[in-house]
Amino acid sequence: MKKKNLKSLILALAVLVTAACSKQKEIPLSTSDEDLKVSGVNMLAGSQALVTNPDKVVIGYVPGWVSSVSNLANSIDFGIVTHVNLAFFAPSSSGGMMANGQPLFSDFTAAEINAVVSKAHAEGRKVLASIGGGDPDTAAGDIAVQFRVANRTNFINNLASFATYFNLDGIDIDVEGSTLNQIKAEQNFAPFVAALRAKINPLGKLVTAATAAFNGGEIPSSSYAYLDLISIMSYDNGWGGTSNHSSYDAAIQHINKFLTLGVPASKLVLGVPFYGYKPTVGAGYKSWAQLIADYGASAVAYVDTYDGYKYNCITAIEAKTKYAAQNIKGVMIWELSQDVTGTYSLLQAVGRKINTPAP
């Protein structure tokens, strides 16, 4: 799959009804931290580096379609980020994951994968390959077919070989929409995850998953026991509507929903968005970086709505992270290329609250 330079257009044309980890075009921001100061105050001035406690996780998705994966990897604060999920990969129709040392269906090259893995491992952090996504490559094989009994062992063996070849720390399953519906209808999700875990867990590798929060979009509860981490995609809610797509109240409701469904708090992770929409959910996508660039930090940094855009500001991200830190395993971010560095970084907002102790 070639790099997607028109992802925002593709998203606009692809009317999704899922709370999806969907691909978006990178919008680079060259604004410096100095340019982003408000009233001459730098919130991070004189502060110590933020480090996530070992009992918490901060998962950050890294997309392969950004202009420079290596530059993005070098910009990540691995004091805060504990796990990187590379988005995305898909198999061939025969269940293959790579050829001649290159991934078959992905925006990543082998060199880009290696760059992220080298940087993360040097910081003692983990990297996983995320399979699927909200709009997988139409030229790739049908993932639902690879989950079937007849193809499962071959696909899992190829995933294990892929993870070993690139020195990855696990596989993240992000199948959504009609693909997930088919897998669930055929009752193949939990058996696949169980078999994948049996194959790669002895190799010291994780099996994680992302799940939608709306009714019918969830992964099956029968799979929970076989997953190391389960991320709630608590965003893109109310598709086509005019409300904020990722409110604090919705996040709390989603956390409680999955706890009630039986996900252990020690596995559950809250997904937060680094982007917003205007005028309706699914339209006018704009990253946090672009919101800052277009309107200025003084206008958007501490409010969730500006000029019709609805998003998560620093205050919202801090509040969600605090709740997650006190009640579940941690936070997942979609996705890291959309952030800014310095004072108004949403990742830094996560870092300030991820170690909040339970009351």
C-alpha cells in the first residue's frame, strides 16, 4: 500500500458507522514551543521529565502514512509512552505478511519499522504491529477469511514470523466494522486470539486489541481472557451528529460498560483522540496540531469547542487521564503525529496525570 497523501478526502468519502481507528492525513506543524506560549507563560518551564509508572500504560498509535516515520519516532516522549502500536498492517489473500523483507500491505517500509523499534527499545518501551484498522487496504486479503479454522494456523505462523523478524513486542488486533461483524458471526474472534496468544506469548510477545464502544461494535467477551490489553476507542461517537465525539461523560460510561462486561481493570485502556470535527462527527477532520496552528493556543488549548470544531483540549485530556489512572490500566492515543511539542502537547497532558493515585 502506498503512502496516503489524500487521507482526509478518503475519510470524507468513506462514511463509517464505527468508532474507528481510521487513517487520517498527517498535517505537519512547524510552530515552535516559543511560538505557542500564551501570556509569556510556559507551563512546562522548570518541570522535571514525566515518567509513566510501571503499573500503568500509555499506548500511542504511530501511523505509517506520515511524511517521516523516523522523525515522528524521534519526537515521541518515551518517558510517557510505554507502548507504540504501528498502524496498520494487513495480510495477503494467502495470509502472508511480508515478502523480501518488506511488509506486504502497509504504509510502513522495513526501514521505518526498524527505526521505531530501535528508538523505543533503546528507551525500554514496546512496539506492536496493529492489524486491520478502520479502512484496511482493499487490495489486501480478507482478514475475516484468515481468522477461519482452515487458514488460522498459517496466518498466525506468519504473524509470529513477522513479529520475530522485526523484533516486535506483540500483535494488536484492530478489526472493525463489517470485518469484525463477519468474524463474530462465524464465532472466530476468540478462537483466533486464543491461538495467537498460544503461539506468541511463549515468545514473550503480547496480544492486544482495540474495540469500539457502541453496541454491536465490541469485540466478543469470550476473547478477554486471551488479551493482555484492551483499548476502548472512546471517540467518533454519534457519527453524523453535532455533539462532541469524545466527551468526558462518554469516556466514563464506556469504561464502566466494559468493566461490567467483564474486562479486568488491569487490562482496560481508555482511548482518547488528538483531533476534532466540524460541523458534524465525521466531517471537517482537524488534528490538534492543526487546530493550534490555525487558531492559536490561546483560543483552543483549554476549551473543547472553537469555531464549530469539537475536540478534546488539554483540560479534557487531563481529566480523562486522571480517571483512567485511578480506575483502569491507562490511556491509548489516536494518534501521536497529531500532537504538538512543548507547552500545549496533549501527550504531556497525559503524562501529568497518568500517575494519579486512586482516591
